Amino acid sequence: VEVQKRKVRQVPLKRGSRGDAVRTLQLMLGHRGFDPGTPDGIYGRKTVRAVKAFQKSRKPPLKADGIAGTRTFNALFS
């Protein structure tokens, strides 16, 4: 997870992103009750929707843009 956090600090995850960091994000979203679809490492439509729902659920809400940058990733793993 720490390796993925470092990667996200450099390049936020967004629609079209692929790889282990995306799969980790998808697994954690699912664990938190936000369905990103099958954890396949591809940041698609369902992952965007799950990230937006997670961002809106925070108190105070994060910017609900569907992009998993540092703030979103840190909140998800806190």
C-alpha cells in the first residue's frame, strides 16, 4: 500500500489508469462499501462512480471529481 501511495502522490489515478495501484484502490473501495466492480486494475466507469460516492461521503466532503489523488487515497486508507 505504501508503494501505491507514493505513486499516487506523483500521478493521481483517474479514468484510463491501470495497474496495481488501481487494483488496490478498487479493493479498498469495495471493502469500504463502495462498489467499483471487479477489482481488475482498470480505472473505468464503475471505479469513477465509486470514487465520487466515497468523496461525497466524507465529512467534510472531498472534491467529488472521481480522481483518486493524494487526499482521496489518504482518506480511503485512514
